[in-house]
Amino acid sequence: MTQIRIFLSAVSAEFRSYRDALRHYLDRPNVTVKVQEDFIATGTETLDMLDDYISQCDAVVHLIGDMIGAMAQSPSLTLIRERYPDLAERLPPLRPFLAPDAQALSYTQWEAWLALYHRKMLIIAVPVPGATRDEKYALIEEQRTHQQQHLARLASVERYPAFSFENNSQLAAEILRSKLHEILTRAGPSKKRVNLPIASLGSLFKGRAACLEDLELSLGAVPNTADHTPVIRVLSGLGGTG
């Protein structure tokens, strides 16, 4: 069974519910999904452990909103700078932030750059204007400007948002249509089949479990807004005996 590692990069105060719903949706026996809170926030260790996980993962999903989150501490920067002396050469937009007295980047912003440094699949997504945010969200112009600059630096190395989203369901649907779909296909099905929405169709699908798995991976799953459980899209014309 192929083992897959995914990192969800987002500021908790703004996108915790999005991230938690997506984590639940992607969860399966052979897929490990991590978030920043899974690592001990001790300053010198946090960026170290984030780097260790990201260097071994298959993809990073990076949500960029208006908030920047906790700033990386100087000891963390020193550790990463010494570990990767070619950072500025490989990623020129980072050069101004690598000096000992330079302006700091947040841990969440570093997650995107570490993904690029390690040549991992980086999927960037941004909220549409007016998108739902979490209760702790606060619009602070200085932070929003910082995030816009972060987007511009990523664009300077040709990394752009893959899509925008308005709510949890739309984010999950767009993730399935993104390049992450290729990785999830390798990982296989997420869970045991749920009941079909029309009970009378159940017998028509006996012996077709593998086909249903392929169908869900090909078309994507529709997240249930109540509990985020994947629901199979049932298409007309699949009830034959062929």
C-alpha cells in the first residue's frame, strides 16, 4: 500500500475550520495529514520539525488569506540558514530575509518556501472576497499587506494560486480537481463505501466495488456540508448489467 504524506499550511485563526474539514476528508489508512499544531512550538524546534516533515512529504496545500500567523524566531532562522546555505541561490526572493537582522517571515509563509526548496508539490489557494472566515479572524491591514507581498514573492518564482474558494465544500471540491488528485489516486480509496442516496439502487452495484472506487477518484467526491463525509456522485446510466 502506497504511503502518502500531505501537509496543510494555513493560519489557524483564519482557516482552522477549513483545514480541519480538509484533513478529515483526506484522511485514510495510508495517508498522513499534518498541520502546524502537530509540531511543538518552541521557537528553535518548530521550523526544524516543519522542515523535517515537509522534506519527506508528497504535497503541501498552502492557504493564503489576510493573516500571517506566528513569526519564525531568530534561532529557527539561524538553523535553517545554516542547514541550507544555498537557500538564497535556489530561491532568490528569500535573500532579503536571511540576514540576522532581517524582517521575519511567519512559520506559515516558511512552509511554502520549504516546499519549494525541497521540490514538493505546492498547491496555493486563496479565498474569494467575502469568503467565510473563522471566529478568531481579524482584518489587520499590515498583515494583509504582508500576505499580498508573500503572494507576489511566490509569483516571482512562477508559483501562483491554483484556485480560489468561498467555503469548506468548495475548497474540498477544488482540491480534488487540483494536482493533488494524482497523489490521492496513488493512495487509493479513502473509506468504506457509504450508503447510496437511493436504497433501491444498492443491488445494482453488487460486485462493483472496484469500479466505484475508480469512479470516486476520477470524478471527485461531493463533501457533505454537515459532517464532510464523501458522498459518491451517482450518474444516470450506471444501472445496467454490463
